[in-house]
Amino acid sequence: MTSSDRVFAAAGSMEPLDTRPETLRAAADDFGHLVHGPPLGVLRPGSAAGIRDALVHAGRHGIPVAARAGGHSLYGQGQAPGGIVLDLAGLAAVGPVTGDRVEVQAGALWRDVLAATLPHGLAPPVLTDYLGAGVGGVLSAGGLGGASHRHGLVADSVLELEVVTGAGEHLVCAPDRHGSLFHAVLAGLGQVAVVVRATLRLSPAPALVRRYCLYYPDLEGYLADQRLLAADRRFDYLEGQARPAPGGWTYMVEAVAGHRGPTPPDDGTLLDGLAFGSAESEDLGYAEFADRVATDEELLRSTGEWLHPHPWLNLLLPEDTAASVVTAVLGDPGFRDLRENGLVLLYPLLGRTLRAPLFRRPPGEVVHLLALLRTAVPGTAGPMVAANRWAYEFARARGAVAYPVNALPMSPADWRAHYGSRWTTLAEAKAVHDPHGVLGRGHGMWSPA
């Protein structure tokens, strides 16, 4: 029996699979536009029961399964070549908002979550910069954003999860209920279960924000002020960028303070003790600021660049080697294109706030996210992916860890090194909750059976 025959033999009690060529082409692509693995069918479950049926049958026949909401993986991590893609768009309900929490289905986009919570004056404590991503995918990666120096990962605000495991068990889990499963799902890269629903903790949201852009001519001064701002938490949101300049790079702190008006934040107090060369500021509504990338997306879609390959790389750098790694990578010829057609994010995180056990980071109180976000002309991305590999190995030798949402092929040996002492924890969770190994194959984490 062929793999195609097995899929359809397994589908007896499942909801119908969509096998139209255009559907399979869409499911064989992602935001990275670098890897294309056509599934044999796409399932659009309307309930947890539909997901459970699919996973039970997939396990019996060894069929790979991948869950998809926003489709923003970069290197085929959310694809299921020769298997079944679970399109979670039909599981996108948000609400109700009750007190300081909200229930959200995994197929919802973060933009929809914010739209539901802001009328109550509330928002998730941490949001990623791009709100068009799906809830389940971000929680599986962990989720980093400008408030992470204060509140940790997006996943750290999860109070409860409803999941279906790779073994077909439909469970509700929390830190004190199936706790090992709960902690294996959050920042677990979809290896043990499909998220159906999450209960999120919310925080008061400001009505307005003041956004400061502080400019630095040198990396050392920039990193010193970033360390200071992360530690004293004077800003609600803290990110930053490296920007090309003649003969080198300059650096910009992006710092945001929320308020409700009518009195704006005090600039003198917020900027006291900082060594920037120049500064700009603007006042925005919180909703406008939070979803500001939507404007960029609209422009890139209109030019067609949104559909170009995105060989992105995200690294977490230890404090003591951050400057040397940033200098080496930005000066390497393999990343020269960043000067014309890319964005470099560089901002601090506090290790003690990043609480999900499977989220890997370098040791130390302060770590820095270095995100190298490039867009390639179709057909030219191969050398960029190779440069990503060089940068990963160079940084890893200096204590760095990947934030694993990258255009970076990783072997089982790479993953074992990535997880270190936590590898056994993940492997044991995989054996219990996905014994047939049908979930998360796109990461390349496990050796073929």
C-alpha cells in the first residue's frame, strides 16, 4: 500500500480531506518560501474531536501531521510532506474575556486576540511585533517581543491549555494538572501535541504610548544603555536595531512608555542617564503601535516582496560575547545584503523572566536577541541559508543559542546540543505523548525510525 493509500484508508471516521491541487500547493509553502513539501491532504477540523480522530488514524499508519494557523514557519517546520496538514482556521474563536483572562482557540491570530481584549482595557502582557501570526504557533515557539524584558515569553502568560496529543488524547492541562505535558507544549515546537485552546493572562493596556528612538554611533554604548534599560524596567517596551551607515553600522534603541493621558510621560525622567547621540519621539494610540507591522505587510504584499523567500535567522547571545558576535556577523560578506534589503533587530532580554522550561537561552542575567531578517530575490536564497549556518555555528561556539524559528536546517545532533540537559525531558515527553512520532517532523529533530 502506498503512502497515499494509507492516508485515505485512515480517513474512514475523519472529516473530509481536501486534496485539490491548489490546496496542496498552498499547504506546501510557508512564509519562508524556501521549502516545499506537499501533503497528501489538508484537514479543516471544526473541533478537538476532529483533531483527535486525525491523530489517532495518523498514528496507526505512521502518517506525519502538522498544524497550521498563520503559516509563518520559515523552513518547512509547519509542513507535512506526504501527510496531513491540519488547517486550524476554523478554530479561531476568541473570548470570553473574564476578569484578567481570555480563552483563545489556537487558529486565532494575535490581532484578533487584541481586538477582543482592548475594549476591556486589557492586553496580553507580551505580544510579538507581528500580530498576523497564529496563537498556537507562537505558543509552540515561545514568543518574544518588546515587553519580554519585563514579562518573559508570550507563552509565559498561558494559564491553561486544551490539547490533543500525538497519541490522540484530548486533555486540559495546566501547571498543576498534567503539568509535564503543559510544560512540554509551551515552547515545545509542536513535538507532543496540537494546541486547541489556551487561556491567557491579561494585563491593563495603556490607551496611548510615547515611542522614543534613541540613536548611538557605537555598539558598546548602545549595549550598555540597553542593559541599563532592561534592568531598571523604566520602559514598557524595549527593542532596538542595527542600521547601516557609511563604513559600518549605527544603532537605535526603540523604547516605549504607555500612559492613559492627559499628562504624557516625563521625557527627562525616562531618558535620564542615557548616552545616546540624538533622539526622536512620537505619540501613538496603543492599538496603532501594537499592530504597526500591518502597514509594512500591506506595502510588501502590494510590491510582491511578501511572497519572496525569507532566509531569517534569530540568535540569543550571551552578554559577554554579544558585541564580538554582532560585529563579526554584520561584517561577514555572507550578510552584506542586510545593508540594502534587510532588518537587524538587537535587543536585551532578562534570563529570569523567560520561564518556559523548554525555552533554551544562554546562561546569565542578560541575553540579547540578534534577528537577521532578510528578503531574497527568488532563486538566490541558497547562499543566505548557508551563511545562516556559518553564523549559527560561529555564535554557538561563543555560547549563543538559536531562537528556533529560522531558515536553518538542523540535524538531530544539533537539536540535542540545543536542548542540552533538557533533551531527555523532551525525548521522554515525545515517547509518552507522540509515541508514533507523527508530529513536528518538519524540525528534523529525530532520526528516522
